Amino acid sequence: GQENWRRAGTENVAAIAGFGLAAELAAAEVAGWDEIAALRDGMERELCHIWADTVVFGAGAPRLANTSCFAVPGVAAETALIALDLEGIAVSSGSACSSGKVGVSPVLSAMGANKDLARGAIRISLGRQTTPEEIERFLAAWRRISGRIRQAGAGRAA
């Protein structure tokens, strides 16, 4: 111990300096999150325009800028995932912590989501490199898929 046993060990100066630099770099990127949030919000508005009864989970609540989770009543997540995959769009269903599990996401359940609606949840992640053109490409694919789902009857093959 040092200083009459009041402070044991020596500070890890390299780690402290590294953490300080990491904090500075993270703070410099905060402005970029506003741009990502604007892309997400615009995408969500258009999703609701394409299909009026679209539900955006967590809309209006403080949440991560880079994540959107939505569902359309009566549309199975598997149907949407397969159709989007065929369009070259990579998304997933449910919440990240329930990926690969069968059943309703515990996160969406904890949020009070209706079980049938939660089963149709589609999660989209954006990043610093996501462009407005990529968002429009996704939305164009969703417009085509939505039209096919409506014609076939919600929840059946798109």
C-alpha cells in the first residue's frame, strides 16, 4: 500500500489516457447520431405512409438512433424477411437479444406489445455509413413487397 495504506497500487496512467482519448473520439461522433436518427425517423414516417397501420415500437420514446423495429398487423415476420432477403435487403425479426429464438421477443413483451403484432416485428439497423439512397432502396423494396402481400392476403407468401 501507498500513502499510509490509504491508496493501494499505482494508477494505470496508460489506460486512463486511453479512456480519455476514447471519450473525446466518442464525443466527436455525437453529431453523426443526429443524422442517423433523421434517416431512421424519415424511414419510419415513410413505412407508416406505405402501410397506414404500421406500428413502430418505441416511437416517441428516447431510443437508439440507429435502430428501428416495426410490424404490420397480420403480416408474419418470416414472410417479410424472406421477401426482403430476395430483394437483397438484410434485416432481422424481433429484438437483437431474441435473435434466432422462436417465440415472442421478451423485450417487446416487456414493452407491452401485443403477442401477434410482436411476432411480426422487423428490426432494421442503420450505421454511420448508411446513406439516404440505401434507405430509399429499402423503402422501394418494401413498397413492392407490401403490394404483393396485400394482393396475396396478409401473412401469406410474398
